[in-house]
Amino acid sequence: MAKRRTKIPRSKNQSIGDETLVDLVEARDSASGFFEKNQKAVVGIAGLIALLFVGYVLYKYFYQDKRAVNAKEMIFKAEQQFRRDSFALALENPGANFEGFLDIIDNYNGTPTANLAKYYAGVCYLNLGDYDSAIEYLENYNEAGEITPTMKYGALGDAYSELSTPNYEKALSNYKKAAYGPENNLLSPYYLEKYAMLSQMQGNTDEAQKAFKTIKEKYPNSAEGLVVDKYLR
């Protein structure tokens, strides 16, 4: 147990400044003594902090950034096959020694491109009829921007509604996120209609009518807006 420091008595002629000076000197001597007793530990901790910082810089700029660049280069052919609707090839064998979405996810984990590949993989599986795999990859995709969240939740709505035992509750939840998410003149009315139709099929007429009216009011010139009157009551 540390000894309590005895306060030095102050004489009548001793100023407060003198007492402060004594305290400062004692504090300096105490700090100096602590460093001398724990010099190795202090130096070791400082060295560890410096080592961690250098390690982070090397990892960030020489390893992680290089992987991110490589991933961007490798996804090119898979994206090309995706645009051609060659979903199986895009997943595993896009050709020309490029990697498919699944390899990119495994080999470049933690990069933005690997994250994007999860979305692509989910949509590929959706189109191939493997709805469980579609859900797995789409759920693990961290959406970014304004359009991809809408597309992610819309695709999840499709996947949940197409399961061998459809999960309409999950499908409605995701369609609603897509429909009422960031506004987009093409995607928003499309998913509003899907949400409305499924709500109506599930017996929720009020929610369906609300979605149909939103199409009518906000997107009257969309493909869905041009035919929405036949659903309104």
C-alpha cells in the first residue's frame, strides 16, 4: 500500500507559490522514478504500438489494397457472363482464366468487389432456381448506394416467394423494403406492384390499395402506373 504523502508545513513567511513549486518538484521526481523502475515495460509498450501501426499500414496499403485491385480486375468476365444471362458460367467458370463470383467471394473476402459478388451470386442462383442459395448470398450482401438496396430486397422477395414452401411473410417484408426504399422511377413502381399483388393475395386489401395508390400518385407514367387503375377501388 502506497504511503500517504505528508504535507510539508508552511511557515508564516512561505508563499503559496513556494508550496506549488515543492509539489511540482515532487511530481517530477515521482514520474522520473516510475520511468526508471518500469523503463523496459514502457519502452516495450511503445515499441508494440509502433509495430502495430507499421503492420496496419503494410496490411492496408500493400496487401488489402492490392487484393482490392486484383478483385476488380478478376470480376470483369463474370460480370460479362451475367449480362448475357449465362448465370452458371458467371458463378463458376466465366472463361479466359478469370474467376467466377464464387471464387471471388472466397479469394478476395473483405474487399468491396467480393461483397458485390455476393449480390451477383444471389441473383444468379435466383435465376437458376436455387432459391435457398439465392437467399444465403443476398442476405450476406452489404448493400450500398441507392439502387442496390432496392434490387437486393426485391430479389429476396422473389426468392422467399418462390421457395418450395414459400415464406410469404419474409417475401412481403422484403418487397416492402424495396418498394418504399430510395425512390427510383423504374424500380419503385415495379416493386410496389409486386408488394401490392402479394398483399392482396394474402388478404391484406388495405395495404394493397395503399401501394396501388402510391403508384398512381408518384409514378403515373411508369409501366405499372399506366395500368394501375384496374386495381384501384
